[in-house]
Amino acid sequence: MKVKELVEKFGLKVAAGQTGLDKEIKGGYCGDLLSEVMGNAGVGCVWLTVQAHQNIVAVAVLREMAAIVITGGSTPAPETVDKANAEGIPVLTYPGSSFELSGRIYAEL
Amino acid sequence: MTSIHKSYHVAKNDFIHAGEASIHVKNLLKSMNYNQDLVRRVAICGYEAEMNLVMHGGDGELSVDVNSERVILEVADRGPGILDIELAMQEGYSTAKEEYREMGFGAGMGLPNMKKNSDALKITSEPGQGTHVSMTFYNKG
Ligand SMILES: Nc1ncnc2c1ncn2[C@@H]1O[C@H](COP(=O)(O)OP(=O)(O)OP(=O)(O)O)[C@@H](O)[C@H]1O
Ligand SMILES: [Mg+2]
């Protein structure tokens, strides 16, 4: 599944990183502790997190992720948006919990 | 392959630019068509060492030395140093401040990630002087 299909299917909002919407999603990961995510998330994953600050973008770039979904209704900080646009990493938002969204995505991947 | 050496300044508490040096290194190795698995391991280790400098250390440099056989990644800071390196290496050990924990730092997994993803890890530290982390990654083709 491509990131843009994920956006449509689950009603996600694209907050940044439009140019990366054609990336292919190879899996998923949930986590809010950055080093834990860095060590365990798979390459090409969509990452669900409540963290919305700028440092999530470096994690996504360095781990070669397909996209970040900020769950729980938060919106990305302006610095997060700028960085994600510069790096072409889609940052999506979802009002519900990581648990709920990951269950729905898991069933589709 | 000729050997390449690059160095990037990294500043303490600079969360705005944190991670950028590691992204530069990753892009450099990618442009050299370096082994993909090695590039990924260097990216993880660079990120963890760079964040540790920013969060716990002091101003310093992240540098990389590349030839066809191996990559050496070094991160040196002029911060407070690490008193007990063996303790710091333990998974879950962290002295991160509460405000950083709220940002998702402080799992105490950075150094274990560096150990797991490098072929050799050497940390030297002089309390009050700073910390020097050196990691080697062998190109297995
Ligand atoms: N450059 C450094 N200067 C001073 N202390 C350091 C440095 N790097 C690591 N430490 C010490 O070692 C501890 C463990 O580091 P480690 O990277 O494993 O975990 P952390 O940074 O606290 O959390 P995480 O990396 O999971 O976000 C730190 O909490 C800190 O006390
Ligand atoms: Mg750390």
C-alpha cells in the first residue's frame, strides 16, 4: 500500500511531506520512546506515535520510514512541518489512539 | 574507493538541528553506493550518539572516516563525561531530565542500540572533560 492510499482509506490528514505520498508502506510500528523505535522499527514502516516535536523527523529519515502518523489529536510543531517538508517525509494526523488505528491498519497490510 | 573524511559540528541542547549530521553521513554513504545494511546501522548509531551529545554531553563533533573496508564514526564532546560507563551501557539506565523524557528520550536504549548495530564500540570519557565514542562498521560486501 502506498502512503496516499493509507491517507484515503483511514481518513488521515496530511500535515506535511506531500512529496513523499508515493512511498510504499512495508509494515507498521507503534512507539513513543524514540530510541526504542530507532532500534526496533522496520525500514519502510508507517510509524504511529503521540510525539509531535521536530526530532521525530530525523528518526523517520534515518530509519527510512514511509510515513509518520501523529495520533491522539496532536498537530505537528511548526519545526516538524518544515523539516518533514524538506526531507519529503509524510506527516499525517489521526484523532483517535495508536491502538485503534494500528488495529485497523494491521488488518489491511 | 578513495578514503573520505568529514566532520560536522554538533551543539549541546540544539534540538532544532539534532540529527542533521547523521542524515548528512547517511546521504554521503548512500551516494558512495555503500552496502545498504551498513548504511542503516551507521544511521542508527549516528543518531543515538548525536542525540546523546545534544542531551547529555557538550559541544563537539561528529566525524566519519570511510574507505572500502570500513566506516569509522566518531562523536566527541566537551561535556561532563560519563562517570560509570558500564552502568551507562545497561539497557534502561538513563539520567535524562523529565522534560526530555516527555519528548520520548530517556529509554536508556541509545548506547545498547549503538552496541548492537556497530561491529566495534569504544567509549572513553574523562569526567569533567568530555566523552569520545568511536564505532567501526566493516563492509562485508
Ligand atoms: N555524551 C555523553 N555525555 C555524558 N553522559 C552521557 C553521554 N552519552 C550517554 N551518557 C549517559 O549515559 C546514559 C545512557 O545513555 P543512553 O543513550 O543509553 O540512554 P539515554 O540517552 O538516557 O536514553 P535514550 O537514548 O533511550 O533516549 C545517559 O542517560 C547519560 O547519563
Ligand atoms: Mg541516548
